[in-house]
Amino acid sequence: MNLLSSLRYLVALQEHKHFGRAAEACHITQPALSNAIRALEREFNVVIVKRDRNFAGLTPQGERVLASAQLMLHEHANLQQDLQSETLTPRGPVRIGAVPTAVPIAARFAAMLQARHSGVQPVVLSLSSSELEQGLEDLSIDLALGYSDRMKVQERKLRVWPQYTEHYFLLRRAAQPNPRGLQLAQSMPWKEAATFPLCLLTPEMHNRAIVDAAFTTAGVRVTPAIETNSILTMMLSVVDGNVCSVLPGALVDTVRGYRELEAVPLTSPEVKTRIGFISHAQARPSRALEAGLALAQDGAWLRHAAAHSGLLAA
């Protein structure tokens, strides 16, 4: 039995929740995957997989084997990176997950990381907050950029590096185009913003929960004119439609070139949401991830992130 391969098949089975799809993802036949799992069960003398006609989950012992499998595969990947890297020259992939509202900052971070370390290969993924939490837990992502206050850092044994604070704007079409680009207007209370037709994220998105809570605090309830799970839809619906949208500064920054648009800071209440990079505290970071963590704490990077997020004052 090839232990690493069998552990990899177990991780794939848990991810896909289906023997056939897991086998396809691993480029092997379903009987080969099933035999490998049974070989693992013989090796550890425990039942790992609950079996019905279909995959029915893992036993408690199987969950423990899975957690060890994820760590072992993580260490194996780290060792491969170490052996392929030159002295003081990090190489290899870094998987960076970001909540949709923070993707522009994650993209800037990835570009700067790759520019500093040409051997590092960032992979940027747009994920929900729950997907970030799961990805950190099962080590399928190396670094998460998200709502640091949402995650139970102590309970989940995570580490956090603060990056910036989200502030919120009403994005709308300007009365008159501005030849210099996006206009920043005087502030507006959330209660007044509720009087406009709005395009908002769908209810399962954490950003929508933040926005709804702000409107509730302001004493109003909003029924969106448009709902979407797409950040691009939120912005383009303002560009080409008759609706407005509520966006954090990092997203407003991406449309600074649109002279037809106006961004209005929202107040009463003052809503500030901390965004940070989060990583697994117990798993040893790869050399590529170490380079990423060093950048996440670099003053020049933090100033750059602040200039393209927050209140957009820079």
C-alpha cells in the first residue's frame, strides 16, 4: 500500500462525498479507490468510512485519520517545496482564499507577492466566509483574507494578521459626470440610503448580514430591487441600471475610473469591519507561505492596502 496515495484518496472522498467522483478527481478507478480505503482500515485496524449503498460519512476514528492525513499531506507538500527551493528563495504555490468583498485586496497582495518572489505561485480564490473556515480547517487553503472577528481564533487555533478596516459607501450614478473619475460625496445616513432602489448580496453572504444589521440599527428594513452573489453584478447594475448598491471601500476603489459614478460614505451608524489574513496556527507554513506572511506584515504593503480600501482617503 502506498500510504500517501491512500491518504490522498481519503481526503478526496471526504471532499467529494462520493466514491465515483473522488476516484475521478484522483484519476483512478472507483474499485481502486475503495481498495485503497479498505487497505487503510486494515493498516489502522479501524473502520474509517461509514458504508451504505453510497458514501455515508466518516466514523469518529475516520475523522481522526482524516485530520492526520491532511497534516501529513501538508507536510509532504512543504518538504517538496523545501527541496525544490534554493537557499532563501521561496518557491511553490500559495493558495489564498478571500471573501468576495476583499478579492481586490487579495489580488493586489498576490501580485506584489509574486513580484517580490518570482518562484512563488499565488492562487487566489473567491470564497464565502464558511468556505474560508472549512479551507483553513482542512488545509485546502494556506491563507484566508476575511472577517477576522467572525472566526473563533482561539477555538479554531488560527492566527490572524490585521490588514484594514472596511467602511461602507452607497454607490450611485452621479448627477453630472466628473472628468477626473469617481466622485466622493458628502456622507449620508443609512436611513436615507434605504430610500434608494438597491442591489445587495444574497442573504447567505456575510457582507449582507453586516449591511442588514446597519439598516436595522438605523431603524429601517430594506427589500432589495436586485439580489446577487456576484460582486461584478453589484457594480455593473449601478453602471448600467437604475439601482444603487452598498459596497465597502475596497470594491468602490475598483471603479474609481468611472466618471459617471458617485460614492457616498454611510454614517449613523458608523460601521467598521476588521479584515485580516488568517492562517492555521498548528500546521507548519511552507517557505512560500512564510514569504506571504512576511508581506502581510510589511509596512509598505499595509499602506498600499489602506490606500485602496477603508474610507479611500489616501
